Amino acid sequence: MSFRKAFGRRANGDLASAISLNRRQFLWSATGAMAGTTLFPVTRALGATAVPRAPKAVVVTFGGGARDDETFAEDGLENIPHMLNELMPRATFFTRVVNRGILGHYVATASLATGAYETFNNFAAVPPDHPTVFEYFRRDLKRPASDTWVVAPSNGFNRIGESGHKEFGQGQGAGVILPKRLLADALAGKTGDYDHLLRDNYESPMYAPALAGNEVQIHQLAEALTLSVSDFTSHAKNLASPDELSVYVAKQLMRKLAPSLVWITLHDIDIAHSGTFSLYIDGIRRSDRLCAEIWNTIQSEPEYAGRTTMFILPDFGRDSDQSAGGNGFQHHRTGDAISRTTWMMVLGPGVRENVIVDRPVESVDLVPTLGARLGFDARFSQGKPLVEVS
Ligand SMILES: [Zn+2]
């Protein structure tokens, strides 16, 4: 029986727990993972590698908006072979991550980055109200601007690097790299071969924010990465999508500058708004492959290997096939349980491997958890550190 048939008719209130229960049972059988709270053997806990000094972290948001049905549910596992077979055996996996905030990509990703539910208009070019993880990290650990970066899609994310909070803010956050915009600048209008990489914003209203915030310009990036603009554009020509361009830039950044806190927001999946299911699935498969690629980069780069925690989580889900007023996978407009309930995978030194945590947690717990691992205090966050990986 399919997952959807088994659980689709339950009332919304029960659905989140049904999803979680189903996924936990299914993942146990699919991967042989252990329950984090009951089955974890003490000997492994004692043998776990201690978190080394000066830890690093890479956060990948798996989006925009991916449902359980097409990822970590029975029908979805075929779309995520890399996460399932390569990453899951090394991960602690949270089956029930609930996002209680606004389900728009910029505002939701900003909420992930502040650990507080931001309430600004998703389509406005404003900074988050609460301090970002980048500001906490830099202030508490006395790190320079070069030690933390965001690589994001272009649609409005240029302000995500630092907040408008009165105790933090300007000049204290992360540099923001918007690869699509850099490519458009580098091409100076000659975009013919690159249209597939420049596609931006899968939702209306169409939105083209003015340059502002900490956005890095093409010549600055080229200089920082010792990468010529022509190398950048010629490499881009071989890439299939904006997310591939983002990961290419992130890998260059990691190799050349080795920042300690890297945030990568994937967004190809949001092509689901077009209504074409196969393109949505292509986006998920690509994101799955790119997540494994990022993990492999972490393992192969001496500055990252053995000291880096990787977090992978969708910003939120998409609408259920059953929601009245929704249109299934296409959008995220109803705010139903399916669109709010998602998952998170955590991998790295000292993180227990092949463990499933079933208790409900929230999207806003990410930043305090990063704080616990890296050593800063996310004092304005609404979330709590996840003890299973802190
Ligand atoms: Zn969307």
C-alpha cells in the first residue's frame, strides 16, 4: 500500500505524526538505522570521535520546498539515492522538523538563519529582524567577514547575510553570493547560452530587488577566489542548472577561502510551481546528488575533513494532494501539515551515525544547534539546541 493511500485521508492534525511514524518505520527497514533515544549502544557513544577544536559547519537548505512524498517517504526514496545510501548511514536523521512560520522561500530561509520566525513580507528587500547565525558566529567567536558566506538563489536573498537588529547588523554578518546574478553581470547581456542558468524566481510576483546588503559583486568574487571572470563563465557553460552553479561557487569558496560557516540555499526544486511534476523530480534528484557532492568535498578538503558538521534540510514542504484549496506538489499555499513538516539530516565528527530521531523539533532549532556545536550563543532565537547532535 502506498504511503499516500495509507495516510492521506487522516485529518491534518494527525497527519504530521502519521508521516513521522510511517517514515521512521520505513527507514528502519530500508536502512537498518537505530532509534536515537532507545537503541543506541553505549559502546558506540563512548567510541564516538570528539568534536575537534575550531569546528566548521556547512548548512544546505534542500529546496525550495520539497515534500516527504518525493523524498523520505516510501514512494520518494528512489529520488534520493545519494542521501539514502551514502549520507544516511553517516547521519543522525530527524524525521519530524516542523516549520511554524511563513512558507515563502526568502522569509522561511531567513527564519532558518535567525532561529526565529521572521514575519516580514517574503517579496520585500528587507533584512531579517532577528540576528542571523552569521552575526552570532562572528561576534561570539571573533571571526572576520571572510569566515562566513552565504551562497543563495537570487530572488530576494541578497539581504539574508545580516539582520536589521539594533544590537547587530550592518557589517557584522556574512557576505552573500548570488551566482546567477554574478553570471548575468559577467555575461554583460550576452546570455544566449546561459538562459537555463539564469532562471530566477518560480513564483509571482516577479521580483527584481535592487542591489543592497552584503551582496558580493563579480569582480570581488573573482579576486577573492583567484578565478578569472572568463573561467567562471566558461565553466558555467557546462552546468545544467542554477543549483549546479551555486555548488560550483561554494566549492571554489571552500577550496580558496575555507570559511568556517558556509550556508548554501538550493532552489531548483521550486520549478514545481510550473506544475510539471517531472521537472520537480529532476530538481530533487539533482539536489540529492549535489548534497553528496558537497559532503564529498568536505571529506576531501583538508581544511574541512574531520572537523565539519553538515546540516541538510528543506526550508519547508509543499501542499498535500488532499488539501482543499491546494494544488498538490505545485505550490505551498495552504499551510497544511504536509507543507510544514519536513526532515533534517546531520553528519559530522561526534554525530551519531545511522540514527533516527523521531521526536518533533522545529526549524528554528537549527541556529541554537549550530551555536552549541560551534560555540556561540543564539540569544534571540526562539528555538532550542537539539541535544541529539549538540
Ligand atoms: Zn516556491
